[in-house]
Amino acid sequence: MKIVVLVEGKTEIALRTKLNEFINDRLKLENKSRIGIDTKSFKGTPDCDQIKDRVEMNLNNPDVIAVVGLLDVYPNFKSAGETKNFLRDCVGDEPRFYPHAAQFDFEAWLMPFWDDICRKLKINKKSPGANPEQINLNKPPSKYLEELYRLAKSRYKYDKIRDAYSILKDKDLTYSAKQCTELKSFLNTLLNCVGLNPI
């Protein structure tokens, strides 16, 4: 049994391990069987035909109980609502498909760990805001992280796969979900799909 999460590009690798930890730790507490969260990526922002085809293909697999679509708002949409409506319109009335959005991009869900990131980079910089999902389209959260790594004169530029994984390692996603409504909604969909209580 598994849930397939369709995402954009490198978010697939950045999220896969953490989502599996999140859901299976909770299933273990309830003495329920493990389930796989299988993240699969589009190259860039997909069109409706690609989305519909990928959803149908995955739901034809008898092991798949649900497909979740997760797209960034930035740069192609104006809000999480618009992004989710786009996904739902592409797929149509399929009850096993759940549209979600990262507002304004996936990095918003890393922003609650800003102080930890700064400590690791040995830099002292104030967080750009208390509400990560209000960091806007003009300069989305990913741009703040790129800037932070530049200011720290790190030998590496910010890299979503390497750094997002490192930032989330040993972290509790529910901490970030308290500040990020869209993340909380996304995690609650996963919990609901396996019959667990919401956070």
C-alpha cells in the first residue's frame, strides 16, 4: 500500500525520506502497518494533460490508495487556492486525488527552522518574517535561502536536495506545520488517507 505524491523537480528527493518518517512514526504508534510515500516528480510545472495522465496511471496501480498533487505557487500562480483549483480542474472529479500547494514555494516549509539554518551557516541574520507563507511572490522563501547561503560565504550555493534534506533531518514537521497552513493541510491529507487523526 502506498500514497503517491506528485511534485515539481527536486522537491521529490528533498521530501521523500521525511514524509515516510512522518507517516510511519504515527502508524507505528497506532500499531498499524507501514505505508510507502512515493514521491514522483514532473520536470518543471506540468500542463493539465501531463497531470491527468500521471494521476490516472498511478491510480491504476492497485497498491496506490491515493495520489496527492503538490505544486509551488511561485512563479506560475498567484495563490495556493489558484494552484489547487488548477490541479483539481486538470484531474476532474477523482475522489482519490488530493490537490495541494506550497505557498509560495517549498522552501516556506523550511523557514520555521531559520535560526537553526543560521547557526549551521555561522551567520547572524534576522528571519524575514514570522509567517513563512506570507513571504511573497516578489521574493519567495527560496530566494531568502539562496541569499543566506551567499551571505554566509558558504562554499556551496543553496541546493534544494542537499540542503533541504539536511535542514529537515531530525526535525519535527509538525513544528513547521504550526506556522505553515498549507503544510498542515498537506500533512493532514496524508494522515487522513491512512485513517490517522489530524495534527
